[in-house]
Amino acid sequence: MRFFYFTIVCSWLILFAAAAQPKTDKSNHSLTGYVRDAITKKPIQGVTVFITENRRGVNTSRDGFFVIPLPGGTYNVKFTHIGFRPQTHTIVLNKTVLTEILLEDDSKDLEEVTVTTEAPDRNVKKVELGVTQMSIKTIKRIPAFMGEADVVRSLLLLPGVTTVGEGAPGINVRGGSTDQNLVLMDDAPIFNSSHLMGFFSVFNPDIVRDVTLNRGGIAPSMGGRAASVLDIRVKEPEIDKLTVNGGIGIVASRLGIEGPLFNKKLSFLLAGRASFNDFLFKLMPRSIRETKANFYDLTTKLKFQPNEKHTVTFTGYASRDEFKLASDSLSTVEVNASSTVFEYRTVNGTLKWNYFINDRFNLTTTAVYSQYRPETSAPDPANAFRLTSEILHRQLKADLSYAATSNHQLQGGISLIDYYLQPNKLVPGFQSNVLPKAMPIERAYELAVYAQDEWKVNEAFSILGGIRYSQLLNRGPASVPVYEEGVPREPETTSSSTAHAKGQIYHQAGGIEPRLALRWTVAEGQSIKAGYNRLRQYIHLITNTTAALPVSRWKLSDSFVKPQIADQWSVGYFRNTAGNAFEASAEVYYKTLQNAIDFKDGSELLLNPTPETELLQGTGKAYGLETQLRKNKGHWIGWVSYTYSRSLYTINGPFPEERVNNGLEYPTNFDKPHTLNAMTTFRPNSRVNVSFNFTYSTGRPVTQPYARARVNGIIVPIYINRNQQRIPDYHRLDFAIEFNQNPAKIRRWERSWVFSIYNVYARKNAYSVFFKVNSASLSDGYKLSVFGSAFPSLTYNFKF
């Protein structure tokens, strides 16, 4: 096996070394370059670069880059993009040419808006399906809770994306759990994407360039999660002038600065955001009104470009949340504290070197550091404690792209991740009655190699094929329990344990992950697409609640907890009309899940040294239909989408204790069959934007007590069938209006006021339903509504 890994590594090193040798061809050259905004100098993605002579074209990448292999000659090259004046350049190609194109704003669009930064027909022409990109301009126009534009919550308006309730952290994509989404910020993973227990996302909207949700067409370079990849890119720092921007809101304020350094070869971005203490919770239900909470986040990005061939960027991110729930308790550590303080910190760093080798090859090398540290503590002197956890993710990867011809675009790479997990560590305070306790540390490597080829067979048919091989290697030091055979896995059935030395590989799991997408253009502006993905997940969030508090626990796959394996098939129809002003799409998907994870009834996962005794694995499936109608141009823009989806598990172990719902199929906690979303923005002139959004969804499943029993004089509820009831359906209307105090043509000083109302008609949507057993009846049901009122807000934004 070691020889196998050695062979893989050596093969890729040879490939990269070969790629580094410039290749020349006297008869064939390449037209390459970057397309940027003429004023801001920022790259523009999705610009159509069209060669008039051979009627071939490409779209620019996220960095505004394009490459077109061509024989020598003279060409008329047209550059077009919504919101910019088209340009045509005559280029004499007698060698490889690297050019920079600066596009100017189209003045006629100043009083109109668009909802995408992609090419206007990209949804029809791109090969992959199940991929949606949102620009930060679109996100900022969506009415937001307390006026704070939210990257993650805005995704809930897209088809196939749901949440278990208001204030819940994370999202559920195509019937997947929240931990089945890989959230990346400039390639660094975010393990908790929420501030204030799920009320806001951790991403400062002022530093985000664009957001891409991959829920179907996931590239082989991405993996490690079973549902989706949320790829968030930090914007490039301003290179021409010093710029300051920010905003002052009711809940939080933000401030950022960016500009050039050292003769414009180095540019920087620094932005911060902080909350106003406790204001939000004064408006909440009485049960949580005494909660105290605050947060901050800091983001920095440096870009160094000494010449046209080399670009080095560094992105740093740090955040901290702290909140206190009055009169809370943690029964697992046998503490009844007067208050419990929750805290979690994230520290991320990404160092990336992009080497433009020649007109065919481009090499990107990336180093990633990500640390997530949740902590829970209680100040009561007699029972003081600190309960800490830590996830450390360190990664090295190299990606090589090769423009073989105008019809073949190849990419490949290798990735190595080093995991370090400290699940739970209980540290007593000075003179505390609490006893110290530490859970076993988990360590592992995750290795992946991948390659893909986008093949344009002809004008009507394209294939995007790829393959990924991933492997998890658990390593010591570790002590692995041995359980008795023929009996349920319980702490009491441990017969012995096996010790493994430091660095020793004691368990391996992995396999091949094929990726395939097909696109057939059936007519002008119409295409049919189909795709297949296999994904493997080696790290899991194990919790028996719907709210991922900092006490929730992450766990690596090992000898007992197998990796989750998802296989997804999808097919879709896409159509654009009226010059790409209108988009219509419909996608159908079916997904199977091997080794789906759930928990035993009454499980205790916190401070449990053998969590495998509380976890169960089985099979899952999810299927659905996603439809969307979208308007991209004009004074009125927006979209409406409808999703029908199901998410079902079957946990049928060999013993009664290892079955859920008596071994029968049951809906997951996040199964919500019907979802309807609508969003619209009206811009009568360059000064005013008016936005509405409406959302409706089926209530999520809950488990109601079936009976009760008296044990030692205490009435105990009995649960049999899981998730067979539902909370009430959810619906909400939001409104926002933005006043721009200066015309869009004046760029030296930009100011705007945003007034918004979240939950306009004050719907008391249920976050959860719980039951209390009393002597008179089987149980009394109670409903918790987090946002049971309308929430107005006012935000002032500025930039100069």
C-alpha cells in the first residue's frame, strides 16, 4: 500500500515537472489575457471572448482570465458582458499574446440591474448542472434580517436549499445534513458558518466577491462532503487607489480599507465587523430574552504580483463568538450552573501561488490552515468548568490546468490534509467539584488525486468527465477498543483494546469518485444536461439535536464509523429567451447514501469516549424536482422557484437496539417536501432599489411521545416511531428599500441607506415543538417561535 501512495505522488510530481517545461509550436499560438473593470481594475468573470473568424468563444474565469489556442493570423476578437460596453479588438497573432482588456460601464444600464456576474447564457452553455453563482450585489439586494446582508441565508432562496428553522446554523442541500456541506472561504474550510447561534453568517458581505453553490456538478478537485460545496471567494484588493468602506447597523457595524503598496505590485485588504452587545435578544421571546451575545470577525487579503507570470495571495480570517444562556445547565457533566457561557473561535489562513507557466499550462499551489475551537464554561465557583474541543485542518495541494486545444481543457491535482481532532476536554475550575475528563484525540491523513477534461465535441455537445481517488488514513497514537462479537456494541461489551504507536497507520478507507456531466444544445438558447457524482465524507458532525451548539461534536471515520458515500444522478432542461433576459430551468435528481449516520434513542454523545456505541449507520436516499424562472434584465428583476424533495433514512441493524423506527424507512430531521421561494427587485432609477422576498416550506419532522411509564416515581415519555409528525408549515415575507444618496456615476463618495422589515406580517413560525408529560395527560405540546414579530432595521453604508 505504501508503494501505491509513493507511485501516485511520484506520478504527479513528474507531471508537474513536465508541465514546467515550456512548449512551443511555430504554427500554433495562444491568445491569452485578463479582462478587468476599467475603473476598479477588478477581474470580471463570465465575459464572452468571441473570435469572429472561426466563430469560437470562451468565457473568462473567476480571475478574469481566458486562453484560446489559435494558429497564426489576424483575428477580430469581441468582448461582451452584461453591464459593460462591448469591445472589438484586431489582434495579429504571430506568437503567443498576453493582453489586458479593460471594459467600461454601459451608461444605459445605470438605471437597470442584473442578478448575475456570469455570462448571460452561461446557465445554458456551461456543462455542469446543479451549480449556482450569486454575486455580492445580488446578495446585498435581498432583504436581510436586521439589515445585515447574509451570504449563507441568501442561499435559502435558491431551489434545493432549506434549513431546519430560523436561527439554525448551516443549510441543508438536496436532502443532506448540515455537515454534508463543504464551506470554503478562499479554499479554507469553515466548520461553523454562523454568528450568534445561527442568526448571521460569518462572512462579512463587504469582502465577498462571489458565492458559488455546487449541489450537483462538483469538480473532482473538490470533495470530502456528501451533499454540496459552498465556494466563497474574497474579492481582490483595490490596486489603483486607497478605498474605505463600511456600514453602521442596529446589530453590527463593519469597516474595511484596501489599496496599493510598493509601486502597485502589492495590494492589501483589511476588514472587520463587530456586533452591538445583546441588543438582538431583547427583542426575542421571554425564554431567551436574558441571553447575552456578541461577535466579531476580521478578514485580510494580500496580493503580490511581481510580473505577469507569478501571483501570490494570502487570505487570513479570524472570528469569535460568545453568548451566555441564563439559568442553563449541562446535565452531561453533572453541573447545574447559574449560567453557561458558549464561545467558539475560527482562525483560517490560505497562501496561494499561481504560476502562469506558458500559454498552455497554469500551476496553482495552495497551503491551507484552519482551526475551529468551541468552548463551553460555567463560572459558578463550586461547579466551575471549561469544556473545550478543537479541529485542526492543515492542507497542501497543487493544481495544474492544461489548455490542450480550444476543445479540450484539462485539469489535475493532488491534495493532502492533516486532521487533528480533540473531541471533548473537561477542565475543572479552581476549587471546583467537577472532575477532569478528556476524550481520545483523533488523527488522520486524507489524500486525494484528481483529474478532469472538458471536451467540446462539437457546437452542440460537450462532456465534462473527471475522476477523484481519496483515502483516509487513521494514525496513532491511539487505543482502539475491541468489542465482543454477536452482541450489540455497548461500553459494557468491550473485551479489550489495541494500542497503536505514534504515526502508525491502523485503519484505511477510501475509493474512486467518478464525476460526469453532459450537455446537449437542442436549439438556440436551449440545452439538456445530465450528470453523475460520487462523493465520500470522512469527517462528521455527530449530534442528536437540530441546533449545532458549540457542544456538538465532530468525529473522523475510523474502524467503527464508516465514511458516508453519496451517489447522485441528475438531469435538467435549461432555456433562455428574449436575449437572455429570462431563464427557465428544471432539474430532477436522485441520490443514495451509504453509511448514513443517526443516533440511538436516548443517546449521550458529549464526553463519551466511545461514541460508536451511540451511533448507528444505514442507508439513505433523497430525490426531488427543482424548478426556477428568472428575470435578469430591466427595472424589474428577480426569480421564483419551487422545489419538491424528500430525504429518507433506513437504519436496520442486526439487533433491536441498533434499529431506528423499528428498522423501517423514516424521514430525516431536515425532510421538507415542498419549498416555494420568490424574490424581486424594482429599480425605478439609479437612486432607489425596492426588494421583496417570500418563502414557504413544509414543516420539518418531529418525534412525539407514544406513551409514558413511571420509573422510580418519575414519569418518563416513551418514543417508538421517529419523525412521524411535523411542526407547522413555515412562511415569511420580507421587504427592503435602499436609497442611494449620490448618482452611480459619482464614484468618489458612495452613500446609501437601507430600511428593511424582516417577517413583515409577524408570522409566529415554529422553530421546534416539544412536549412535557404531566399527571393529567400523556403530554402537553409547546411551540417555540424565535422570530415571532416583525423586525425593522436601518443600515447606513458608505464607500470613499
